[in-house]
Amino acid sequence: MDLNGGLERKLMDLKRRIGERRSLLVSYSGGVDSSLLARLAHDVLGERAMAVILDSETYPRGELEKAVALAEAIGLRLRVERFSILDDRDFALNPPTRCYICKKRAIAILRRVALEEGIDCIADGVNADDLDDYRPGIAACSEEGIWHPFIESGLTKKDIRSLARDLGLPVWDKPSSACLASRIPYNERITEEGLR
């Protein structure tokens, strides 16, 4: 891996932090951020790391298939959990806090899986650049104690793409892809038909 000194230090810091965890569940979507984190967790912790995909109505079928295929190629321990967010009336009404509501529900599922698997810590792929936007979902994760290792190690989106490329992850240059609900204007009800 041919990294500049600053990025190499960030990577070593990140691996050290991951290694300090006895076990780790990564909230995984198949995007570059969560794929890199899941890969590094697998490299450092082996079978004590697990990736979990939350399969909801807002997650495109094609993205799910690609995420599962990538996890299999990397050799990740993977669970796919069905997650029906449209059952939540508050979410379906589509307020500006939609992502906050969704993350709270999602974290409950991740916590259940972690408990079943005997995993101590849940992490996501939020990075330093994500803090510049309006992201109520990040606030929900922080409130619930979800670990943000990229932020702790000071990794930006550019850093993550560079590391993913150097590790040979095919998603290193994949465009960011927000959930399907983000395509529907706030306060317009979210339905399965609208998402399709």
C-alpha cells in the first residue's frame, strides 16, 4: 500500500482503535465508507467482526445485491436483517427529522443483533466530512452510543476513497447514494409506490 505519511498514520490509528474493541458490528450498506470499515474490522478482528445490512423499503434491490456480493468477496461475516421502516407512521409522514426517526429504529435492530451475536460495540462509516451537513441521523447515532471510528481517526471522504482504492475495494469510486426516501420532499408522505 503506497500511502502518504499523514494517511498512513490515520490508518494505523484506525486499526489500533478497532483492535482495542473485543468485537465489532459494522452497520453496512455496500457504500465505500461502510465497506472500508467492514473490511478493516474483518482484517483486524477476524470472526469477532460482523457486517449487518438493514434491508428496508428505502434500500434499492440492486444495491442490496451488490452489497451482499461484495461482502462475500471480502469474506465478511454478514447478516441481512429485514427492516420495515414504512410501518413507522412518524417516518412515513416524512418530517425534516425523518432520518433521526429511521436511525433510532435501525439502531434498535442493530442492538438486538449485537446482543444475539455477543458483540460489544456497533460502529458506522460516518466520516469527518459528514459533520458539515444537516444530518439528523448522525445525531441519533451519537445519542445511542454508535461508534464513529473514522471521525475519531480524522478520516475524510477523500482519505476513505484512497484507502479503499489501495485495498482493492471495487467501490472505492462509487458515488454516494442516499436512501430512496431522500428523493421525496419533506412532508410529502412516503409510500412504497412513491419509493418505486
